Amino acid sequence: MSTKCLARLCATMAFTLASLALIGWAWRWSEATTLLPGQAAMQPVTAICIALTSVVILLRAFPGQITSRIAVVLSILVVGAATWTLVSYVIDVPLPLDHLLFSAAVTAQTEYPTPGRMGQGTALAILPIAAALSVMGHHTARSWVSWLVIPGLFTPALALIGYLLKVDLLHSVGLVSAIALSTTLALLLLATGTLALPPPTGWILRLVGSGPGARTARLLLPITILGPIAAVFVLDVGVRVGVYESDFRLALLAVLITLVLSVTVLWHAHAASI
């Protein structure tokens, strides 16, 4: 699969999640907005921003003067909505966007301090992604796209780990609103789709190249990312079933991460010597 096809696939999947959430709000179908019973819902404004960002990625996948201009306009709209949301949290003022769609259903969410508003974590994630897409057409700023997307990966990745461990990690660092599972998945898809748009630049160029450095990165990066996450998940299961205490889990985690990284280094050393 080419990187352009990957970008289109990610954008289409994110657009589907956003559309499903909007259908859920229109039909009062809560499972479509949460994906998991009892979890946070993707708010209507969030769904609109995700859908617009998905469309921008699809437009960027079909280069052209008209599509580029439309992509810039839509990206700026998302940047504006995310920035406005963050400012409203800082100065604590009502936001007209909160009740822009499905006002009655949104207001009925008494469990949220600001029902209908995009969460801080969501705004912090989609803002750099949309900003990266807005400058993608400028040759001088193109090299910064892959670096701009990295902050957009942080909060949804943290939220996804929280869902795996069944803990609210974002609330523990001061973010009031949890990120819905559908929003988490959509943001990760948007970030991946943005990074997959050709031509590769920045650190992505170091990853997709044909040299030994790129081959090393493709070999080690999945293990260094997934290995520690898998170790945390497995060890958390041991705590939950009562095999050992939480303090002992930390020691086991340090040992397992050291083991994973050591095996990775030795594997690469073996592959490089062949």
C-alpha cells in the first residue's frame, strides 16, 4: 500500500467515526457517540472538526490549486475552533459552539461541566494536526509538518493507553474532560493520515528511505513503541487479578522494558552483521 493510499484510508476511517457520532446525536443513539457503554461521548463540534480535517487530508491527497485552497480554508476553520475552545477554558467563558448542533441532547449531558464543548485534550491534539495540514502546501514550511503532528499524537496516545488500562490518565494531569474512545481513534487516524501524505519530509523521510538507517528505524521503532505498552498492559492485569502488588509491578516493568530494548538491540546487531 502506498503512503497516499494509507492517508486516504485513515481519513476515510476518521470521517466514518465522526459521521457515526453525528448520526448518534441525531437519532439519540448513544452507542454511536461513545462506542463503549458508560464512556465519554464524541461531542458534535468535535465530530464536525474531525470530519473537516478528514476532508482536508483527502483533498491534500489529490494535489491541485483549487483543492489546496479549499484545504487551507477548512484547516484554518478547525484551527480557529480548537483555539477558541482552548481560550474559553482558560478565561472560563461560555462558548457558542457548545450548543451549535443538537442543543437539547447536548444540554442533557449533566455529567459534563461544559456539555457539548470539545475537550481540552481533543483541542490540543487536533490543533497541531490542522495547523500542519494548513501549511503543507508551502514549500518553506513543508519540512515542519511531521514535527507539528507529534503533539497531536500525544494526548490521543495517552488516552488510548488509559482505555487499555481502564484508568483516566488525562484527568490525572489536570484535563477536565476525558477523550471519547471514538475521538481517540479518529485523532490517531488523522495524525497517521497527515504523516502519510506525500512527499515525506522531516523525520518521516528518515523512516521511509531505502538506506540502512531507515531500515534500522523501521525495525526498531515498532518494538520500542509497542513493547513497553504491551508490558504495562500485561503487568496491570497481574495487579488486577491479585498476583502481585502495584509496587512490585513497577520493578517488573523496569525489568521487562530493559529486556525488550536489549533484545531489540541484539536482534539489530545480528541482522546488521549478516
